[in-house]
Amino acid sequence: MRLTAMGYNLMRVFEEVSKIQQPELIHPSDKKYNKALEKRQKLTQKRGCFVNPLFFQERITRISSYTIRAVQNAILTGTSLQSFMRSLVTRFVLRVE
């Protein structure tokens, strides 16, 4: 269970970094969700209330079981972060010819 949590958290870090570095790749549903949260926050502030901070932790991302297992294996074998990311990129990024 701990390895699964570590794998999930590591993938979340990668996702957040990629959103910062390449904002054009953010999924439209994430943009829509964030706009709705901002709107909700403005309305609640007018009423003197607040939005639960847990809503701002982003939605839980679906990560494939293959990715979780790959992260777990990388942690167990001590694979370097660079080589691990390289192997994931070659698996998930489609090559354009």
C-alpha cells in the first residue's frame, strides 16, 4: 500500500510540473473545473463564507495500473529518475512520423 501511495504521489508531482511547464497541455475539463471553483469562491466570499480548501487540491487523477507498477518497480530497484521518466515517455508519448 505504501508503494502505491508513493507511486501515485510521484506521478502527481510529475503532472503538476508538466502543467506548469506546458500549460497548453492542460485538459479542458481541468480548466473548466478551476474556473468553476474561482466563481464559487467569489460567491462565497460575498456571503462571508469560504470554500473548503480540499476542493483546491485538484481532482484525483486517474493513473493506469501499469504506471503505478512501473513507479513501484523503479522505487524498489533504485532506478534513477531520469531513466525512469525516459522509459515512461517512450511508452506513453506517441511518435509523430
